[in-house]
Amino acid sequence: MAMLSLPAGPPSAVAADPDASAPTTIIERVTSEVVLIEVFATDLKGRPVKDLRIADLELKIDWQMPPKVISSLEYVEPLRPPAGPAAQPSAGSAPQATEESPPAAGRRRYPRRFLLFFEDSTSSPIGLTLARRAAEQFLSISGEPDDQFAVAAYDERRHLRILQPFTADRPTLVRVIKESIEDRGRFSGFVSDLTLRHSQIEQANRDAQASLFSTRSGALAPEARRLAESFAVQDYQRMKHVLSSIETLIDALAPWPGYKAMVFMGDGIPEDPANEYGLGDSRQTLRSDLGELGLAAAASNVTLHTIQTAGLVAGDEKVVAQASRRSNALATLALDTGGVKHDTNDLLSALTSVEEATQGYYLLTYVPEGPPDGRNHSINLKAKRRDVTLRYRRNFARLLPEEARRRTIQAAYLAPELHADLGLDLAAVPGPGGASGRVFDVVLYVPPGRALFLPQPGGSAARLEVGFVALDGEGRETLRLARRVRVAVDPTRAVRGAPLAFDFFSRVQLPATSQTLTAVVADVQSGEVGAARLQVDPREAPSPRVTGLSLYSMDETSLWVEVEPEGQPKDPEESASYTIGAALRTRFAPGEKVRCGFKIASSGWADGAVLQIAILRGERVVRVHPIDLGGSGGHAPPGQPSGETIAASPTLEGLEPGDYVLRVDEVVTGGPVELARLAFRILPPAMR
């Protein structure tokens, strides 16, 4: 295949130069850990209180005396346009957060972020449709311009899906919600199945009574109990998966700065699913899972808001009790994280209330004692003023560094769309294939300057962990590769003084079914984690006459590091070998110089075959480039091509930002015949 032999020629081997005389910048890193507590204060009429001082509050941790020292207190609210000259403070007049004066009202350094989560697996489709319509209407209403929203959903068949990463683009969010409303794959029969299950249990009891089997009042006959226990186990497993997905999302939100919240919309999760069937089975309780979820929220500083989409339930005592059980577990967790809960038929009002309840808040900082211990610690905050009511998270946790890192990496594999800050670009370059699968070169591009190089003995070095995981349509793992690498090179001196990108690559074989490929990079030294995901279908094969079609930037140089297919662990202190060449990626700047390469088969060609490259936007061909085969102007020399690597340099000049396809065609009398294609994108200048 040709995908890793650059069209311009093979990458040259480069070794780190530990004796380079260029000066190395010394980096000193100091970490000071504080606990941030968002505090919402209202008066007796529910209006925000904005003049609290540190002296007005008393903070206890784990109910210990004496009260803890509050390091700082700042009131944070959206930046609003000033009403006039009077709204501008005079120079030097901003008050400080001290014992004697109220805190300065600060603008938000970061946008508020809300993740809207639709729980489709165990909730009524009718209620979730109404919730989506309420979300569509809510997002259509102009709100704070810098607020960001993400949309996620969970259903039993497709599991956790990120429908939209964080964005402030409300038209895009509305479009995503509308598409989700029309998605029939989200519909669940869980609620209707509950009715059927109860009927089966009642019928089993009636059959037992008809056969003269006597039971105590309210007790289940043996067959009815067997059914109930079987149903309880199924519900337990199903709801456990839902809680696991929520925990993943909370872990994924941990690195995001500023106020961050998840808005849960669904019928709720009971603490004991077996109670639904009149059982009290301690083996099927979700208490520990809810506790783990609470720990994750406490460690990630994430607020949970809950909206029960069943609304206000009316009916007999049994139906009301069932709805209450499902609502109470997550509602309690919401209150513990400083969130709000809603059981209402007005879902739009509930969403609006969540947004309004987080408009302005105090950011309280506290310096904890001792190292992280991985445990939950209770927070008790009291206002000394009787007219003030406080809402705040009731716990915080400081995870051990290795546990925090493990959670973040696991969340990146499961929700890569929420770990896009590193700007990773994932490509799968197809090679030869057969009935059992196809060979791919998977390539993960890391942009320049994203890896942290620190001074080390022998020169600056970066330490990165790279992994690839592929899952088939049933969620079965078909590929797992991982490597920890130490790259000992100063990226500012390696090539013409320019920072270097990375291209991590591995040649793998994937089964002949649709695959979801996820790649994760963890920077051991900076703690940053990034991820990317790609859908790969080996059945969408190029012609066997063309393989390895790939596109490179000739304006950027990259370090190429192999992740071996065997996945053998490497000594992290041993510098990884690498080559230097053009960067392979799928995203480019307008007008960027690119080169494509592919390999042509040694047979199957007619004499004088003519090839071309076409660039398409949608179905429209916007550019055609002839391919020079042996200097014959796009015509194969007499006989058949020799199985060589072909390079071409299409131009992106004049192409507007957007999605494109690069296609290799054979030109025949009836028109071009497609041999291979790859998708690429031209980004707006601001995004590069």
C-alpha cells in the first residue's frame, strides 16, 4: 500500500539531537489545588442576593469544627451591555472580596455549559417526544449568547450517542433536536412491557389460586415470583447501563472549565428496580451505582438537573408510587449537586427554570487539607443572614491522580465528541480486502503544539499514550491497540524552526462489517486528553486496481510514530523511533498545498488507460486534475501499469470552506469510472 509512503518520497529517519546547542526554555510547574463551590443565594421572595460577604457565610467540611476558612468569594453573572455612563465604575473603584466589603460582581470567564440528556431506554416515547419538542422551543428562544449546549441520548440498541457536541449555535441545536424527534430508532417499548409484565405476574397468581395454591395476602405464588425476579434482573441490568452512561458523561465534563450541568430528561431511575414487582432483593439495588454517580459528580464539579418527563402522574396509588420511586433517586442526587428537580407537565417551563436558576452565583473557593484521598466529603454552608437561602453542592471529592486520569481516558473512548479540544483528525486508509475483512492504515493526526515538551536529560521530550479501539455494529470489540511513547526531540528545532505535528499510525485488519473506530491521545505531562471517532465500512471497497488513497499537507511537517499491531507495551523511558514527512489529515485550510498518493495494481488495465482526479462538492464536480502516469499526461504507457505508487498535486485554491470528496477515476469512452474516493474538509480560516 502507498498510504504511509509519502507521495513526495519516503520519510527520512531523524534522531533526536541531545547535544543541540540551541537554548532550551526552562518550564516551572506549580500546582495549587482548590475546591470550587457554586453557591446560589436568594431572598425570601426568590430574588438573587448579590451582596453577601465572606463574613456572612460559615463553611464546614465533614461537619468538623471549627468552620473552614473561605479563601475567596466572587459573584459571577453574565456580561450585559452597560445601561449608560453611570454603569461604568471609576478607575480603581472595584471592591475586593474581603471581610469588610461585598464581592465584586465578575463577568463569566467561561460560558455556561448544559448537556441535554434524553433517556430513551426506560422512558415513555411520548414523554421523550414532548421533552424534545420543549427543548426545540427552548433553544429557539434567544438566551444568553455565550451559553453552550450539547445533546446526548441513550437507547437500549444504540447505547450512548452524542448527537451534538457543545456549541452556542442555536439553529444547529434546533436542527439536531428536530432530527432526533423524527428518529424512530429511539423508541422504547419498556413502559408498555411493564404493563404486560404485571399482567403476566397477576395471571400466574390467579392460576396458582385456581389450583388451590394458597398464599399470604400480598405474597407471590412461585411461578409469579419467578417471573417477577426475572423481570427485576432485566430492569436492573438495563438501568445500570443508563447510570453508567450518565457517569461517563459526567466524567467527560470534568475537564471543561466554568459552570457545567447535565439536564436529565426521562422517567427517572429507581433505587431498587425490584420494588416495581413487589420484591425486596438487595442484590438488585442500584444504591452503589447511584453512589458512584454522586462521587463522579462531586469530583467533576458537575451539577445535575432532573426533569421527569412523565410529568404529574395521576391514577391509583400503585401508579403514583411507581412514578415517585423512579423520580426520587435522581432527584435526590440533583439536589445534592446543587441542581433543581422538576415533576411537571410544563416541560418548557422546567427547562426555562433550569436556565434561570443558574443565571448568577457566587464562586466560593476553599483550600482543602492534605493530599487527594478519592473519597466524598460533605459540604455544609450556612448563611448567617436569616433572609438568605442557599443552594449548593453537598459534596466534593478529590480523586487520586491515576483514578482521575483513568476516568477521563475511559470517558474519551466512550464520548470522543466531548474531547475535541486537541483537534485530532482520524483517517482510515483502505488497502487490499477479501471476504474476511480489509487492511487499513489507521492514522491519527495531532496538530502542532498540542503535545507538551518538557526539558529532560538528553533534550526536551513529550510523553503520550495513544490507543485505537474498533467496535462492530453489535458493540463487540474487534480491535484494541495502545502504546505509550516518549518522543525525545525539540519540536521547535527539528525542521526549520517550526513546531511539528504527529501522525500516529498502525496497519490493521478489520472485519468485513461496519466498524466504529475511536482513537484517544493522553498527554502524560500536561494531563490533556483528546479523542476522535470515525465510521469505517470495509464493504465500501475501492476498486482492487487502486488502494491506499490518501491526502497530505505539503505545508506542514509531521512526526510519524508507529503503534504496533501487536500492542506490545513499550518502555516509556525508551525514546520512540519516528520518521519525518508531510502530515496526513482530512482537514485543510483554504488554498493549502496538498498532495495525494495511491497505489495502482499491476494488472487489470487496458493499454493506454487514462486516470484523473476529480474534486466534488456534493454531486457536483468542481475540479478535475489529470494524473501523470509515467510522463504520459494521464495515459498509461504501453502495456500495463507496473503496480507503482502514483502521486498527484491537486489544488485547493479558490475552493470555499465545506465538505468535499476527492475521487480517482478511470476515463473511458462512456465517461469517468470511479476507482477510489476519500472525503475531506476545507475549514474556515479561523478554525485552522
